[in-house]
Amino acid sequence: MKKKGAFFAAVCLLILLSCGGVWLFVDGVTRQLWDSSIGTISENTHQGANALNIQFEMDFEALERVWEYIEDFGNPENALKLYQKAEPDITLYICEEPDGQNGGGQDRIIGEFFRENTKKRGLIDAHISSVTGENVFNIFVKGDFADGKSGYLIKEYQTKKISDQFTLSFYENTGFSYLVNRDGLIMVRPGHKNSNQTMQNLFDLMSEEGNDIRQMDAFKENVHDLKTGWASFFCGETEMFFCYEPLRTDSGWLLVSVVPESVILVQASGVLKRTLIFSGVVIGIILMLVAVFYGMKMHEHEIHTREIQEALDVADMANRAKGRFLMDISHDIHTPLNAILGMTAVARQNVADCAKTEDCLKKIEESGIQLLSLVNDVMDMSQIEQGTLALKEETVRLSQVFEETAELMCKKGKETGLLMECAPIRLRDETVTGDSRRIRQILLNVIDNAVKYTPAGGRVSLEFTQEESYEEGYGVYRFRCEDTGIGMEPEFLSRVFLPFERARNTTASKISGTGVGLAITKSLLDEMGGHIRVKSVPQKGSVFVIEFYLKIRKGSLETAGAAESGQREGEESPGYGEKRILLVEDNELNMEIMEELLSVTGVEVEKAADGKEAVEMVQDSATGYYGLIFMDIQMPVMDGYEATRQIRKMDREDAETIPIFAVSANHLDEDVKKSLDSGMNGHIAKPVDFDSIEKVLKKVFAEQGDS
């Protein structure tokens, strides 16, 4: 009996020791799993905050670079508009200016914020934009202009996009991260349906019931002081784990990950159940699973970090290219501006010297054309990037387009000391359907590029031919441009058709240009279904080959040629002394220019300063009193579109027939369409020249004479 009692005692002791050992093992594994999970959540939160730090810091640096470009610029809003072609989310807020002078449509919340702000840079909390209605937040940098005024450059972010890029999820979307400010207010929340979409303040999750008030106060104090750490609290009946990491970008924000503790502990519970049955095996399996899980999470984390870094590298390259572009375009704009202002001063000092004055006016005109070309390149690139570029379908005589372009560029090349060679044109089908302006632009870009980069004494050869076509009704047209210029390095050839890229900048090469000419050419050819190839050898020259695929127009050659010939030959401008024109323009200088151009024709001009005044003058006039109306678009009181609609609705015989032509600096295809949709008969783009005005006068008054 004693031995049996001792045996049972030993068994019980062994069972107790085994249970104790299992309990200690499970407790140890549970603690290890807990620590591992906490470490993983903390590390992911840290990496997420670090990715945001990198993104915001790069954007702050970009804003500071832009500020350096515009702070001494005479008109910072205009300088910023050029940069906005590449970065449309950046705006300018000028202190001590009325709200209406800050770009128009400025977010009201931003204006209120800056009236009390003292920081040099930082973040503006998330809010509903009073302009777009979107949930947004902003970063800003402050600077001073040369005239003593202060201003802020502001970059806007949509919270949804930031949420998609930087918020984290844990344990199969049972836990999520939130961006909060130091008061616990939610700035950016994840978009997943499992996340809390109604919570406004992080602290609202925690209730006093079941929690230590001192620990809650300490947690709130840590968040307010932008510290790093973690804590757990009961949120209703669920215990939640909070891991928080502050951002380092003057933001006053933190990235907070919120995960239910039950999700973290569920693995430990599984280990406990399995250990009670298969202690050794289950423990081994769990350890292996933990190792695999940890390895997968680390691998996933490495991939995610690498993807973020690659994206940041791409963004940095783009920002650098845009920065170089802004610097180069600023230089290129100042060059013709300096010539215009300088030659104006020279002409003013030599008013009595007609020859000198004429020479100055010629140089002013050439500089103005160069400046307009730069602006047009930027506008074309903007249309291409926004996908709004549209090609016209009109009758085009290719031989004439090529001859006119080649003649213009050959003259320019010879003036710079080049030998310009043009092979005989060999076309079977000269007349096609296409956009003549864009075809001419493609040829000009390529030839101009060859002329600019070929030193004096070099040669530029042009050839335009028609190749064999395998599609009935379509012609294959090949343009070849060969030069003996400076050529391009192989490394640059891979980027030659990218926007804002140049082999050398304008300061080093002394060659002006936006760096988008070949990019525009490539995009136009893509729209036409054509292509471009280039071969180049440094210091020996380059060869560009372009192929167009255009629809042939049979039987249109004679008609098109006659029409174009008529346009070229022209006639001496007839007098229109008996005709009366209403000129609607709010800008006094533009009004004076139009009056001077019209004075040559002999027409009688009456003036209106805005659309409302124009409507009243037409209403008070007799039927047929005005033979033509030139209408500006952007005017105070009433714009040109509305004025035209009001005139067309008048109860008078000539309301529908009086010719109205837009005269506007807005010259994109959609602008022309808006003019026609409002009831206008045509659209003239500023800057206006005499030829465009005379063409309208001939057309309108000839029709009125026929009727």
C-alpha cells in the first residue's frame, strides 16, 4: 500500500510537473508570439510613417525650389502657372491681399488658417475643400517676395489617394492604421469596409468603463506630445491594441495602428489547445508557422518598402526634370523679353531715325514670335498630357505644306551659315485628309532641331517621298532630315522623345527651346498613327525619319490647290468706309491695337468695354447698323459667351445673322468649340495680326455684298 501510494504520488507529481512544464512552455510561446506580433505591428507602423516622412519631405523641398524660382519674378502668379503645367496641385497664397487676389477660387479654410499661422512650413489639417468639395489636406512653405510681401506655396492632397498609398492593414483586414493629429482627430482613414468609417476622434474609441483613467490620460498626453509607443484599452467589450508613431515633417500628425487584441492572441489560444493534446508536435509546428509568418511578413515588408522607394525615386526624377524645365523655360522666356524691352528702349531713343526704328521693330517682332513659340510648346505639351489634343480632318496639299516649311527653314539655315539641301518632291498622291497645321508643326520641329544643333558650315538635307502602301485609300509618306551637327550620345537617344529633356541646357548650349519639341512631334505622330526613328553619332550628325499614314483624297488636288493659291496670292485690301464694326474689349492696350489694325481698312469702329455694354449698344441700334462684332471672351460684368447668347436672343431681324467673331487669348480646340457653341461665327486667337483680321473682313463683307 505504501509503494502504491508512493507510485500514485510520483505519477501525480509527474503530471503536475508535466502540466507545469506545458503551462510554462505555452506561456513562453504565448509571450513570444505576443512580442513578435507587437514588434511586427510597431515596425510596420514605423515604416509606414517613414514612407510618409520621405514623401512629405520631398514635396516640401520641391515647394522650396519653386519658391526660389518665383520669389524675385515680376509676376509670381504667371511664373507659377508655368510650373503648374507639370504640377497642377500647387497654388500660391499671398498675404495681405484680398481673398479675390489669391488665384480666385481659393479654399476658404486655407485663408482662415494663414491668418493665424506663424509657421514657416507645415501641414493644414484635413477638411472639406470649399472649392472642390473633396476631403483634402495641404502642406505649405512660407517665403518673402522682393517687394516685402509674404506668401505661401501650397500643395493639395486628396485624403483618399494618400489613404490608398500609405494606410496599413493587419491580420486579414481586422486591424488598420489611421493618420491623426495631436488632439486625436482623424485626418486620413483607410477606405476598407471593415475599418471604422464613423469615428471622428481616436479617443472616442476608449470608454472610462474597464480602463484605468491615468493610463488613458498618459496615452492622450503621449499622442499630444508626438511620442512613439503602444498601449491597450477596452473599447466597449473589445480590448484594442494601439501603436503610434509621429511624423517628422512639422505636421503635428501621427500614424496610429489599431488592432483587436483578440486577433493577436488567437494564435496563442490555438497553441494552447494543440499543446494540451500534442504538446511537443504542436509547439514545433507553431514555432515553424511563426517563423514562416514572420519571414513572409518581413519579405512582404521588404517588397513594399522597395516599391515605395522605387516610386519615390521615379517621383524624384520627375521633380528634378520639372525643376530643370522650370529653370530653362524661365531663362528662355527672359531672353526674348529682354530683347523686346531693350529694342523698345532703343527705338524710343531713336524716334527720328526711321531706319533704326524699323530695325528695332523687326527685332521686337522676331522676339515676340520666339516668345509665342515657347508658350505654344508649353500649351501643346499640356494638352497632350491631359489627353485633350484633337486633330482636324481637312483637305491638305502635302507638297505645298512641305515646300512652305522647307522654304522657311532653308532661309533660316542659310542665315546661320548652313548648306541647306532639299531633294525633289516625289509624291503620286499630293492631296490627303489631315491636320495641315500639325503636319507643318511636325516638319518644323524636326528641321528646326537640325538647324539649331548644326554649327555654321554644316549641312542639312531634306527629302519628302511617297512609299508603297499596303492599305487601299491610304498613302505612306516619308520625310527624312539628315544633318552634320553635334549628334547625340547613345545614352541620351533613349530619352530624346521624353518631355523636358535636352542634350544640353540652354545656358550651356546657347540654344533656346522648351525641350518638348520632339516629345510633341512623337505624340502628334502617335495620334496620326505614324512613327519617328532617329540615328545619331556624336560630333557627326543625326538622321530623323518620319512616316505618315494619311487618307488620300482623289479629285481634290485642283480644288485644294486653287483655294490655297488664292490665299497666297491675295489682293490689295479693299476699303470698307461704309461699314461699321463694334469692338468689344476690356483691355485698353488690346483695344488700341485692334483700332490701329482696323484703321487701315477704313471701317468705322465703335467700342464697348464689356459684354453688358455691348448688348445695350446692339439693342439700342437700328437693324443692320453693325456689319460685324469682334468680341473678347474674358471680361468683367459680362463675358463674351454670355453677351453673344444675349444678342442672339434679341427680338430683332438681324439677331441671328449679325456676324460675331471671338478675339481671345484662349486658343485651344475646346475654346474654339465654346465660342461656336455660344453662337459666334468664328474665333481669332491673340496675338492678333492684320492678315487674320483682313481675312474675316473679306469673308463677312463679301457675303453681305452678295446678299
